[in-house]
Amino acid sequence: MAPLIDLHSHTFHSDGVLVPSELARRAESLGYDTLAMTDHVDASNVEQVVTGLLRAVEVINRHTGLTALAGCELTHVPPPAIAELVAHARKLGAQVVLVHGETIVEPVPPGTNRAAIEAGVDILAHPGLITEEEAGLAAARGVSLEITARKGHSLTNGHVVVVGRAHGCRFSVGSDAHEPGDLLTPEHIDRVLRGAGLHEDEIGAVWANTRRIAEGAKD
């Protein structure tokens, strides 16, 4: 297993329980290589969250062995507002931009998956029962579909793999960690990926794509 890269986590800037420094330290102690902190945002808090995380990761990256990335996850944003907010988050300096996809365990507005893909987000998080049309568009736009370790959201990982595979989609992996016990271990994430129906070569491709996103975020 390659060093762990996790592109989806939350701090106390939204509904996580840890300050960024403690989340980073706990991830580093588990052998993490890279962690994106992607707190929930909408129009009310995107400036505060992104700028706060940018300050935090600058200190973390200067003084620890972990590479921390400052990002955000647009969450329950009305679909017509997603593109503008994605662009604003990037202008603020967000290194990884996710949209909270149409998971089956929350009442996410219909049309969110498509709006996120059309906006060109880095990752569509836990996209639920993503359609064939949406998967084809994600492949064409280079938007990665998340295989998630988060309870509830992970119920549709198998569907995401089947539909995404048929359209040549790229996949990424994320813990969606909100507290220390949610952070990944190599054994846990290997089980999640295999449980989603991914084959050995596909698991390698997931890690390669996840690293590609992380490396691109550093530029």
C-alpha cells in the first residue's frame, strides 16, 4: 500500500471535532502522507473557512512531515448557485474543491451531481445513485467520483464503481473524517475499495488518481 492520501476530511471549521493542527497530527501519526481539509461551506462561510484553513496548513506544512491541503466541500448548496461558489472558492485559494453529492442518506437537492460536474469540481463526494448520463459527463469533464469510507454514504460505493467504470470515470478515495476514529488505516481503506468491487489494478488506479489530484493541488 502506498502512503495514505486522504482528500476529504473536516475540522471544527464545520462539523469536525478537531482543530486543523490536531487533525493533522493524528493523521501523521497513522502514517498519512497527505490530508486535504475540506470543511462544509456555502455562501455564508466560504471566505472564513478557506482563509482559515490556508493559514493553518501553511504552519502545518512548515513544521511537520505531513502535507496538508486547504479545501472545502460545498454542501446542500442550491444547484444553480454551485458554479459561482466553486469559482469563488478557487479564487480564495482553495486547493481541493469538493461538492457534497446526492448521497442516499441525506436530502441533497436533485441536480447537485450534474451542477457539480458542470462546474468542474475536483471531486464529486459520495455521489449516491449517480446516473449513466452524469457519469459520462464526469468522465468527459475529468471530475473524479469519490469512493468513500464514511458510514451511510458508503452504501452506494458499489453502484458508483459499476456506473463509473462503464464510462471510464476516474475515482478518488476519502475518509470524510469528522473525528479521530474516522481516519483511515491501510487495512481499512483496502477493505473499503475491495468491498466497492474494485479489482487490484483498479485499486492502483484509484491511488494514482488520488495522488494526481493531491499533486496538482500543491502547484
